[in-house]
Amino acid sequence: MSAQGILITAFAGAGLSYALGLTSARLREVFAIVVSVLLVCLIAITHGQGAEHVYYPDFLGLDLVLRMDALAWFFAITVSMVGCLSVIFSLHYVRGKEKENFYYFALLLVNAAMLGIVLSGDLLSFFIFWEIMSWAAFLLISYKRGRALDAGLKYVIMSILGSCAMLLALLYLYANYNTLVISDLAQQIRSAAGGFPLWVMLAFALGFGIKCALIPLHTWLPDAHSEAPSPFSAVLSGILIKMGIYGFILVMYGVVGLKLLLEVGAPWLHFHTVLCWLGAITILIPTFIALLQDDAKRLLAWSSIGQIGYIMLAIGVATSLGLAGALFHTLNHAVFKALLFLAVGAVEYKTGGVRDLNRLGGLIRRMPVTFACALIGGLGLIGVPLTSGFVSKWLIYKTLITEGHPFLALAALVGTWGAILYVYKLLHNMFLGQLPEKYANLEAAPFSMQLPLMICGFIIVLFGILPGIPLSVIGGIVGTLGFEPVTATLTGFGPQIGPLNTLNLCAAFAGVLLVIVAFRGIAARPKPVSQDDSYAAGAAAPAGKYHHTVRFYDPLERMTGGYLRDWVDQFYLSAAGKAKGVFNGVRRIYTGDVRTYVMYIVALLTFLIFAHTAGWL
Amino acid sequence: MRKQISLLLLLIVAAGFALCLAGAPFGAEGARESRRLVKDNVNYGRRYVSKGLDENRCANIVTSVVLNYRGFDTLGEVTILFIAALGLGAVLYGRRAGASPDEAQRPSLILSTGCRLLFPLIMLVGIYIFIHGHLSPGGGFQGGAVIASGFLLICLGCRKKKLNSVALGAAESLSGLAFVLLALIGLAVGGSFLLNFLPTGKVYALFSGGIIPLIYIAIGVKVGSELSGIIDNLSGEVR
Amino acid sequence: MVSPILLIAVPLALAFLTPMVGLASKSARRYMPAIAMLFNFIVAMSLLPKALEAPIIVRTAGWAPPLSIHLVAGPLGLLLSSLVALIGLLVAIYGIDYIREGARARYDVLYTLLLVGATGVVLTGDLFNLFVFFEVLCISSYALVAYRGDSAGVEAGMKYLIQGAIGSSLVLIGIGLLYGTVGTLSMADIASSVGSVAGSRLFISLAFMIAGFGVEAAIFPLNAWLPDAHSSAPSSISAVLSGVAIKAGLYAIARVVYTVYGASSILPFLAVLGVVTLLVGEMCAFAQEDIKRLLAFSSIGQMGLILFALALSSATGISGAVFLIISHGLAKALLFLATGYMIYRTGSRDISSLAGMGKRMPIMSLCFTVGAFSLMGLPPFVGFASKFTIVRAVLGTGSTFFITLLAIGLIGTVIEGAYFLRIVQWLYFKPAPEAMPEQTEGRAPLTALVPVGLLAVLIVTIGLLPGIVGRALGPAADDLLDRAAYIQHVMGD
Amino acid sequence: MNFLTSYIHYVGCFALVLIGLYVALVKSNLIKVIIGINLIDTGVNLFLVATGYLGGGTAPIFSKAAEQSQEMVDPVPQALVLTAIVIGVSVLALALALAIKVYDHNGTLDLRKLKGLKW
Amino acid sequence: MTRIIQLVLSPLIALVVGVLLLGLSRKIIARIHRRYGPPIYQPVIDVIRMMSQRSISHGSLFDLGVVFALAGSLVTVMFIPLGGTQACQPFAHGVLCPLSSSGGLLVVMYLMLLGPLGLALGAGDSANPNASIGVSRKLLLALAYEVPFLLVILAVMSHYETISLTEIVARQQQAGWGALSVPLSAVAAFLILPAMLGVRPFDLVSAPQEIASGPMAEYGGRSLALIKLYGATHLFLVIALFVDLFLGGGVNLATFLLKMLIVFMAVEMINAVLPRVKIEDAIKFCWKWPAGLALLQMAITVLSKSG
């Protein structure tokens, strides 16, 4: 199955699901799932293929090319997998809501467009699919109305801005190298004399950075992620922002190449170093802002920005371990962030749209499976050993330390500790603590919602114990991008990269666990007691059953005195307000007095005459 | 403020005009001065003056230019007048002119009789002007305007008299159509739009100039009916 | 052989015939503009392949070019006249049921004549004839803007007329200055002798023409009439005004600057003017609450971009500009047409009244969205292909000046995205207000859905297969750029 | 001085144009503005005719009496002016119709008050 | 074989020594307060007593959290070199560190998380307000001391250019203690030891008089026993890490334990005399002094490495 077949399936699937939806809702759902699963399978069987072929000759004088290689495959499988899970999750989530047809269409379209992005063999089709993804995502973000509309607008404005920059950059490449096919371009750029201009790199970075929410281009993300429908939040956070990452990797290593990249911006500011530092900032600030969020999805959104910081940091270091870490973390983040968003979505679905962490609690009793999966996802996000997140973060730290960037490593590590705090807050405030009375009879989420969670959870643990499975693919990719390939064993790394053996760790942990459980078994079994029994000391439970997890990290908030805010966003908003004022001012030139208009005409004429006499024209 | 700015701007425009006229000689006169006026060349109409009489057998070179060499402009021009008449009707559609106190009053007998007497004479003059457009100064536009003035007189002098707008409309449509068709016949016959396909006759005779008098008649009718229509629309209810 | 002059003569004859038809059958009269435009479309399309090889020179009255008025049906002219005919045809179909009030008989004639004017402008090879057809176009649009006779329409028409009339006078002064200098009116003839005459006078005549044609082309700061006129006219008229009429003004400027004067020194200024127009248009559109006014300002913005691309003086730049003329024509016509029935439905032009339109008028809303996306330049719609071509051309020039201007201009695109997507949100994601006055006569009939749908299909089709028009763009650009070839084609050897 | 004598006709018609423009720029009465536009038109028409003027030339109309030999002025601008006049008349008619309608709607012809459409 | 013995031995040592240190702690403090104090083996007795009591449970996570915490800290111990093994040769490998080849300092840092996290999850399930407050404080405190702690570790790692803990210990034994080569880091690490151990002045997590032992509020019986054991292991772990990082580990187990004892005594002195601080103050303190010192040291290290 070629890349072309995959894309046709994906796009036709999106279109057909809409058409089918007009006849039967059930048929559409089944069809959407079948298409998504089919895509995963199709991509899975193309593993290891490498092909490049023209699929649209002479589009505006350019050949559009599709290609399949290791990097594309890696991203494609991630995209199709998360996309498939979100479609499955959507089954119940959107059922009975309005515009289901549109929802499925847009969701499948976004997935298809993302596949298009990663399978593009030239930058023009990359851009085309990129734009399709952007507007389709905009439609989905706006789906829930209300505040979602503002979020959608914010997203799309920034997105267009990024696209414009990207368009400039890629057409600069075209103007200078007369091709946009990635492989030719790479060859020509590398063989051409002279370096690669910084502004082009910056323009690309603006485009990609906005999509992957690199600080200070991140401000669309918290709003968009939190206001989008949850299955789509999973897609957004899991894979859509990863397209920015893909873009960075593609341009930096696939097109420009390592050798030239290290020269970009020299001698004052090395582009990749700047990227590293931006990555570090992107880890630190959002992590701490995430701590203080009360909206579950907003918290996760900020956390996404933070995790993107890790990936950017690792990409910027420009080492083979770093890149491997970045790729692995991309995969991991896709999985566990999708899991967490879906878990929040399940809670939201069951509680009728409540995402406020201060109003939830104790749901572990009603939704144990969801909690278990969310716990695994949370641990993965933190990077606890035996989850896949650990291995990728380990790679990133390792490369930072051995390459001599302790300050960057510090940012990454502190970010991890921040992650513990917000993951705990998320889990605790939703699932632990007291169960509000109105949720006492909540039922567990339907199976179609639990299944994606379980799959994600399984992947996290599997790749955590046997990281060699993904790393064998990633190691190869790193090799194709001009680095020394990373060789990993099935359970970690040999001594030349660093001591890591997750299987040993797992065995030790299991052993100790067994011993403790056995030891614990000596003692008497505890007596199950209702939660409020013990602290109310047998008295009747307090009327309001007050809940104690409001403003969980209040001391930190108090201490930082409100400085932990999204300053950038405020700056943008005020700038936007100013711009609006300017626009309104500009509008006033059309005064309504026709004589003034005549004056404008005469003025232009006068100007031309004057300019001519003055010798300007 | 507005005045000062306007004056300033206009001063610069005036300077621009002055700049245009300064320097090399300007216009046909200027071309003659600088000896660029070539007899049989197209510049400044020299060729029309020198060859026009032979080519179209039309004594009035201006008419020859208007209807033959630049006949296509004239078609546009007729169209514009047509547009103006229609546009006026469209804009004023449904409007009743305010009933002025004079309107209720019957015009005096002398006035209305005088008008009726004058009307055929005016018509006659108008028709004369456009029929002789290719021989003497004047032509379809001028004649049409004279005809319209006759209708204006009727409107003013005999207030109760309403013009037959259907007939006017038919006249303007048909005359316009006649113009286009005459032009198209040229295309069909000689492969060129507006071709002077009729025998051009003898110069200075009434029947000379080929299709030129025919077109001028069409234009005369058209302009007359259009201007009359405009007068009608401005003075009464527009339907 | 079919002569390009039929493109003007036949619709003109049909327009003259229309009142007569009206006497026989009122309903038959409504179809006359559509018939005329259908004829034009077929003829223009059938002539286009031949014109792509070499311009078709049409003599009038049988005289060779410099002697009498001639038409030059080059690739550019025929491409644009096909566009005029196509949009004219679709809008004419739309107008069959849309126009319900006023002097219907006059509407049909004026509408046809407006398009005849536009066709004449793009086909003619004579400067004064260009002016005449320009006036045909302008005067009929003055009348049509005020067609409904309501307060806004009349005021807009009056303002449009005043500015337009002054603009025309300026053009005429320019033509007079030019005639006084070279003594001829055929554009090719002028072009061949312009090189030999000295500077100032020519430049000032060019300045007059730019200022004059610029009024119709809606160049900043000459565009104050446009938002008023386009928003107050009936939607079908807005569609042709935005889709066709202003393009004719721009064509006139391009033709004059490139062919007649070969004035490359003014191009950077025009580029700056284009970008300013783009920014001002988009900025003003951003704060509009009136949907039609918003669309009108957006047209200004797009005209700015087209002007900018035209001023690039490179083959890709001009083909991009022509492509954008086509794509903007299609999209803006679609938007105005779709808006027309939405306004009928709600009785209000406020954007907020569009809430929930996605449910009430699904096809119209969908088409509107397609048009809006295309205008923003999102793939896979045609707007993308055209904007892409322009950006490619700018970077192809490699000039920092143009690239900087483009970068500034792209900000306009961002603003444009902001307000159009806001409307899309209103259409689909805002709940329809309760107790909506449901106006049954607002339901779109087939004659409205077909043109709107066709335009949407065209936008998608050309967007996916830009090769359809792409083939004609290169020759069209050469038509404008290659002055010597133009002169040679027209004047013979 | 030589400039004035040889270009006096141009000066006159440009003066008309400028006066017309001034009226259109400054006067607030719609009818006056329309008159201003008409002035511009007139000026332009005069200008066009002037471009074709040849000193000592006759009107380009042949007659049996004066068969040939005499210098004739350029006929083209005259034809153009014929067209331009008609266009001017058309615009004028339409302008007046619009003015009537404007007055019907607003009860005024003061352009300062006709600001229903702005921004 | 030796591997397996090591695997069993190392957690066992940690448990025994940790429990005894707990007892010692009470004894030392009592002595400083001029009391007699409980016997040193008192914690052992406590654990046995608690194991025999039947407790309550609020749910599976309530119990499992504690198990995870203990398991996590015990596994961590396996990654820490507990002194050289010259004295007891059969245990080969040079050092008593059973999982040295399965991960380095980075793994240790991560595994140390599991304890607080497990305890926090368990306590969270108890829905006791005191527990919530305690957990919130615990996590914030962790955030507070982790910043200097990470700086310290990074400085050490960059100084020795390795992430392997055994390597660091070996290098110290060759070229002098870490306390001498990265002195400011050592000071910083010592300053945050009380916070890491949760003793005064940073005992605000379990502050018994204030929030009823915080996370432990609802625990009793076997779970509390496990918490106790976790506490002991954690105590051992932190001090052992300090010894490994700055005091050159130990030539053999005995010297290692001796060094630990000394460090422990020093910490207990602080514990005995200082009052409890507020959480905000704790954060401020940690981010000011220890973090400042560690940052300075790191800057020096980085500069000296690059220069």
C-alpha cells in the first residue's frame, strides 16, 4: 500500500463519513471506526518501505510528491493511532450532540490532513495539508460554542500568521533552489555554497513554533485545548501540535541538515541554541502555570506546552541521543496526553460537562478503570520509571548532561517535579478525596470510552518496560537524519550510551512489591470504612460535606503573588486591543463626506505630480 | 481649513498643468511647429483630413470620424445615453413629481396653441439636422437634442399632454438595434464591424456616405426619444 | 469565423432588444441578460484557445489598426471577458428571482450593459474607446447602485457618481494630454511613439489616468465610494461590482502603465499603494458589523493585493494577479450572492443576524464558507493557488523591497482570516436566536442555489486543478508585459 | 508672456477644470457640486478641442465652395468631444435624478448632512 | 549468585539501619531535651505492634499507595552504592550496589519520587482534610527542595562528567571527596537535608500537633507500619545519597555507615533545636540560600569545565 493509497483512504473516509451520516448515524459511526482502524493497519504494513513518487504533476508548475520513509512512518503511525483512539472515544462522546456529521467529517479530515503532512514529499503539499489541518482544526475547536469561539479564533489567527511566515520561507527556498521536493532540496542546499539564512529559519520556526506552542507563541493552546471537544483535545494535544515538531525536525535535519544547521545564525546567535533555551523556558513557565489551573483540561493544556518544551529542547541540542529522545517523547506524549485528555473527557461526559477541579472528587469509586488508566498516564507524564515517559526523558537528560548543558538539564528536571505536582492535583481533585453527593450514583464510562484509555495505558507500560520496541524504529530514523544511529537493546541501553535496564528495574520492583505484599499479608485485613466516617468521628456527616481540595497549591500561589500568569497572552491581548483601536481609527478616514473623498482623489493626483517634480518618481 | 487645503492641492495640480505645457510644443499646433505633422499619417487627424473625403464620400469629416473611423466610440456613446435614460428611470422609479400649484392650472390657450404650432417645426428642424449630418455641421446628436426640445416644449406648454412612453421606449430600442444591426451587417458582408458596405455615392449629395446617414438617422431617433424620455421621467411619474 | 466584437455587439443588441421583449412577455425579459452572457461565455471560451497563440486584432469599419478603433482580443482580454461572462451569467441567473422590486425592465438592460462595458474595457485597443466603455460600465453601475431607490442606495449612488465623474474627467484630461503629445489614440500606436517624447508631460498624463482609473479600481485613497456602493446595491449588483467592475479599473491601470507607457518607474509606487490598500481594506473590514460592508472592504483589500502583484512586473507576478482576479471574482461573487438571500431571510445585514444560518440555510452557508476560505487563501480552494502564485512571484524577484512589502501585506491576510472566520463561526457555531422572524420569501429558490453552488464547485475545482486556468495565465502575463510584441501584433510590421 | 499668448486657450480650460474641482471640494450643496463636475467636464471638453487646434485652420468640413487647399483643424478631438459631451450629459442627468431622490429621502442637499454611510 | 545476595542484602540493610536511625533520632532528641527517651529499638516494637492491629481502609488505593511508596524506596536503595566491599569480599563487584548497571543517578532521582507520590495517592484516597493539606505541603516542599537538590546533583554530575553513581563514588575515592571539589554544593545539600527528611524545621508535612500527622491521619495498623518502614528507608536513602555524593561513599560498609551516622547526628542537632516554619517560608528559604549556593557552584563548575 503506497502513501497515496493511505491518503486517498483517509480523505475519502472523511468525505464518505459525512455522506453516510446523512443516511444513518450508526452506519457513519461504524464507518468512521473502520476507516480509522484501516488506516492504522495500512500504515503499519508499510513499515520499512521507502518510496517517493509524484502524485500530482504540475500543480502551478510544481510536482507534488508523496514519500514514505522512516520518519514519516513513525509520525504517521502515531497520528493514525491517536486519531483512531479519539474516533472510538467519540462514539459516545458526541452521540446525541448536534452536528455529529460535521464532527466526524472534521475529525477525520484533520487526521487525514495530518497524515498528508507527514507523508508529503515536497514542501508545497506539506503546506497545503498543513493549511487544511489548520482550518479543519479551527472548525472543531469552535464546535462547542461559547468560549470555544474565541479560542478558535485565537488559534486560527495565530495559525494563519504562522502559515504566512512559513509560506514566505518555503517560497524563498523555491526561489533559490527551484524545487520544493524535500530530497532534491536537501541535496541542493547542502551542496550550495554559503550558509542558510537565519530569517528563513526563523520564519519556519514561527510557523512551526506557533503550531507546537513554543513560548512565546503558545497562547492559543490553553484556550483551544480546553475548549475543544475532549476527543479532539486528545488529537490536538497528542498529535496536532506534534506536526510543529515534525516540521522542525524535517526542516532542521531533513532539509537543512546538521552541518549547516549548526552554522545558522552564527556567529552571534546560534539558531539551535536559541531553540534550546526557548525549549527550557517552555518547560519551566507553563509547568508552573499548570500547577495553578483549576480547569482540568486547561491544566493538561499547559502541561502540553511544558512537554513540548522537552521535545524542543531535545531537538535543539542537535545530538543523536537528543533527537532520539525527542522522537520518543513525541510518541510518548501523544499517547499519555491523549490518555489524560480522554480520561478527563470521560469524566466530563459522565458528570455533564464539569471540568472544574474544585467541583469534582472521589470519582475513583465510580470510575475505577478510568482512574487506573489516568494514573498510568499521569505517571508516564511525570516520567516515573517503568513507564515509557521515563525512558524518553532519561534520554533527554542524559544528552543534556553529557553535552554539558547543566542549566538546560536543570530546567528539564525542575519541570518534571512541577509535573508531579500538577499530575497529582489533577488525579487527586478528580478521582480522590470526597465524592460529591450528586455523583454518588454515577456509572462508569461506557466501554467505547474505556477501550482507548486501556490501549494507551497498555502502550505506556509496554514501552516503559521494553523501550527497545519503539527505539529500534527511532534509532533508524536518527540514522537517516544524518546522525549516528542510536542502538538500543530491548530493555534499555548498553554501557556505551549509559546504564539503563528497565527490565531489571521492573523485576526488582516486582520482587520488592511481592515481598511487601506478602509481609503485609501477615497482618489482619483492614476493615472497609466509609470516607466520612473517620474524620467526622462517627458524628453525622456535615451537611454540605465540604470538600478540601479547593485551590490545592494555594501557598505557592500566594507566594508567587499572582506573578505566575500568562504574561505573553496578556501582552498579545492588549496588542490585539490596540490593533483593534487602530483599525477603528483607520476606518474613520471614510468620513461620509463626499467632498473629503474627492479631496483624497485630488490628493493622490497631487502627490503623484509632486513626487514627480521632486524627482522621486 | 478645507478651503486652504483645497487651494493648496489645486495649486499643485495647476503647477502640474503648467509643467505639461512647458517645454516641448504641445497639441496639433505644437506638432506643426516642430514639424511632426505628417500629411498622410494618422497623427492629429491628418489622414482623415486628407483621405477621409475619398474614403467615405462624406463632406463632414467630423461625421466621418464619428461614425466611421471612430464609430465604435459612438456606439458606446449611444449606449451611455441609453443607460442614462434607463438609469434615471430606475432611480426615479415609482416617484411622483410633486404636484405644483401650477400643474392643476390648465395652460392658457395661446400657450398651448403656440406650442402645438411650433412642435412640428421643431421636429422638422431636428430631422433636417440629423439627415444632413454628413454634409453640414450637426448630426444625430444635435438633431436628437432639437427633437427632444420639441417634446420639452410640449411638456411645458401643454401640461396635460403625456408622452407615450411605450412608443418612446420602442423608438429608442429599435433605433439602437438598427445601429447595431447596421454595424453587424458590415461584419457579415465585409468581415468588419461598422463597415461602410453601401455604395458611398457622390460626395456632397444627400445620398452619399454609405451607411453614415442611416446610422445618423438611427442615432437621431434614439437620442431624441431618449432625451424625451428623460424629460418625461423627470417631470412625471416613473413607471 | 466568430469575431470577438460579437462579445460586445451581441449583448448590446440584446440589451436594446430587451425592452421590446418586455413588451411581449415580462417573464421572458428576465432571461435576456442570462442569454446574452451565456452567448458571451461560449464565444469567449471558444476564442480563447486561438487568442492564446496570438492576439486577435479586430478592425472596425474595415480600416487597419491605427486608423480606426480596433479591438485587441489578447489572452488577457479574452480571459477576463470569459470571467466577466461567467460571473455575469451566474449572477444573471441569480437575478431572475432575486430582483423583486423596482424597475425590473431597466434592471435587466442596465445589468447587461454594465457587463458589456466591462467586456469592452478589457477588449479594446484604443485609449479613448477604453474610456467610453469605462463610462458605460461606470454609469450603469451608478444607476444600479441606486436601483432600489432607498435612502442608502441613493446616497451611495450619488457619492459614487460624484467620485466616479471626477475620476472620469481626470482620465479624460490624461487622454487629452497624451493625445496632445503624440496625436494618436490607438494604444499600440501611442506605445510605439511614447518612447520618443520627453518625460514630464507623459508622466503627468499618466498620473491623471492612474488617479482616474484608480477611482474605479478602488485603490487607496480613491476607494471611499466602494464600501458604500457595494453594500447598498442589491446583492446581485454587489456581486458583479465586486467580482467584475473594479477589476476592469485595475485592468485599465495595468494596460495603461504597462502597454501604453511602459512606465516601470511608477511600479514600486503602485506596489506600495497596493499594500497600503490591502492593509486599509482589511483593517476597515475587521471592525464592520454590516456583512455587506465587510465584504466590500474585503474587496478593497484584495484589490490592493492584485495591484501589488501587478506592480511586480514579472511574468509570475502578473499571472498571479490575473489568477487572483479570477479567484477573487468567483469568491466575492459567491459571497455576495449567498449573502443576498441570507439578508432576505433575516431582514438584517448585521453579522449577528447570521447566527445559526448553518442550520437554516445549509447550502448557502456551506457555499459561503467555501467562498470565505477561498478568499483567505486556504487550500484546497482556488484562492490558495492564486495567492501562492503571487507570493512565489514576489520571492522570485528576490528584491528586498518587494519581500518586505509582501511581509507587511501578509498581515492583511491575517486580519482577513480573523474576520472571515468569525463570520463562519457565526454561521455555524452560534445558536439561532429564539423566535426568529421566519420569512418564507427568504427561502432561496433554485435560481439562487444553482449559481451559488456552481461558483462553489468552480472554486473547489479550480483550486484542485489550477491547471485549468493556469495554461492561460502565462500568455496573459506576456500580453501585458511584452510591449514590443503587443505593438507588433497590432500595428503589423 | 509668450507662454500665455500661445497657450491662452489651455490656460482657460485648465482654469475651468480647477474651478470645477474647487467647487466640488469646497461647496457643500449637492447641486453646486454637480455644477462643479459639469464645469470640469466643460473644461476638459474645451481642452480636448484645443489640442486639435491649428492656427488658421478651418472646421474639417468640406464644401463645394472650399474644396481643398485650406488647412483644417484636427477632426478627431471634435469627435471625441462629441462623445464626451454626451457622456457628460448622461452623468449630469443621472446626477440630477439622484439629487432628486436624495432630497426626497433626506430633505436636504447639504453634503455635510448626508453622512448616512460612513466608516 | 552474589547479585542475588546483594539484591536481598541491600534493602535489608536499609530497613534495619533506617529503623535503628529512627530510634536513635528519638533518643538523641530526648537527650538534647534532657529527657531519657525511649530505647533505640522502640521503632521495631512499634512496627510489630502496628502489624498486629486491625486497621480501617477507605479503598484499594488507600492501601496500595503505601505499598508503592515502600516498594519505590526499597528499589531505590538498590541503585545506591552502600560502600565498597573490600571487607566482605564474596560480594564482588567492588561495591554493594546491586543495580548499578541498570541505571544511574537519574534513575535514583526518579525513583525517589515514588515514595512521596505513593504516599500522597494513598492519603488522597482517605479524603481527610488534614491529609489533603499535608499532601499539598509535602508536594510543595518537594518542589522547594528539589530545585537546590537538582542543582546540586547536576553540579556533581557535570563535575565528574558521568551520570553513574558508582562512578562518582569511585572517582571520589581516587581524587578526594566531593565535599572538597564541589564545596558549595555540599553545603547546599546539607541545608536541604532536613527538608528532604521532613524533620524540623521542615516537619510541616506531618506536623502532628497541627494537622494530625497530615497524610498519615487516617492510617493505622499494617498500613501505618509500612509507612513507618518507608520513613526509615527514606531516611537511610537520603543520608546514604549524601554520603555517596559528597563524603566519598565508603571503602566498606562499616565506614559508609559511620559516615552516615555522623551526617545523621548533625541533622538531628538541627532537628532538635529549630522550630517549624511555614510552607511559604520553607519554599523561600530553599529557593534562596541552598539554591543560590548550588547555582553558584554549578556556574563555577561549568566555567571551570569550559575554561
